[in-house]
Amino acid sequence: MIDFQNGTYVKLGPSDPQQVAAELAPILVDDERVHLSFRGMRDSVVFTDKRLIAINVQGLTGKKRDYSSLPYNKIQAWSIETAGRFDLDAELELWFSGLGKIRLDFKGQVDIRTIGKLIGDHVL
């Protein structure tokens, strides 16, 4: 489960959505599609057309995983921060009704505006 007191995922970079979709197939609902996926050192974040799924890899071998599902309809507000010249990381903050806030830090050439639009398309 996501720790909303320290809900930060850092240094996320793009990963192959098709590969992640295969891993998530048993927990995706009918007609749910993976749009974007990002991976950190061990953890991942996936944006589908219905929710955000945070994958927390646990244990030494990484075989144990926690899948936290955060439906878009529970998002009350969000904020995006683009990368700059010296600060190369982009950030996304999401406030979930009754749960709290999480922050996602993206490295490199991630187009944070596309992620913001994806959220807006599903929340507004």
C-alpha cells in the first residue's frame, strides 16, 4: 500500500507499456488499457484509462509486489511542474479524496504535460 505520509516515487523514467500490460493483465478490468508506464530503481507507476497503479517491488528477490490502485475519480486536485534548465526532473503531485497526496518525480525527457492532460481527460 502506498504510504501517503511519504508518498514519493523518484527518478521515474519511461518503460514499455506493452510489457507492463502483460504483467498487469490479471488485475486489469475488462477493456482497461495501459496508456503510459514509468519505472524507477525497482518500483513502477502505470497510467491506465481508468486509474493509476503503483507497483511496489518488495523483498530481496523482487518477486513480492504490492499493487496499489488509485482511481482517477478520487483525484481532487493535481499539479505538474516541468523540467528546467538546471532542474531536469519534472514532477506530478496528486491529491486523493480521503487518502492524501502522492508525488511522482520523473527524470529526463518525460513530457509531463501529456501526463497532466491524461489526468485532466479522466478527471474533468
